[in-house]
Amino acid sequence: MTWRWEYVPDEATVATGAPDAFLAEVERKADELVRAAEALHLHGAAFQDADEGAKHAFVTGGFFVYMVTPRSELVSIWQLTPEPAA
């Protein structure tokens, strides 16, 4: 298995309507989170402890809610909250 990130339940549900620049920042940060999780959980598939739960990541243009699931080698993005348009 290889570490990855994905929108949960899917991209259409989570990301529809979000500004392109904000989505680019979310995806850049998600890539960073995957690299960090992979380094922290070298044997992710064998992970036996409880997941850490939902976290927030702040990026230019807003923030998003995500969770790291080492057993699945997955960073899941559940919710996007872009800043209101000026």
C-alpha cells in the first residue's frame, strides 16, 4: 500500500464550488501531510493504536478538516471552508 490523500466521501461532494486557487492550496498542503504521515508512520499498515481524530489545516484562502488513518495509509479530507468572497 502507498500513502495517499483523498476527498471523503468524494471530490464532488467536498470540493464543488471552492475557488480554484484555494483548492490548489488545499492539495499542496495535503501532499505535505501525506509526506509527514509517511515519515511518522513507517509501518502504517501495521498500526494498531487509535487514529488521532480530525484536525484542521489552515491554508491561504481558508482551511480544511482532515484525518490521518495510518492503517489505511490515508489522509482523508472531509470538509473545505474557503474564506468568504470580498
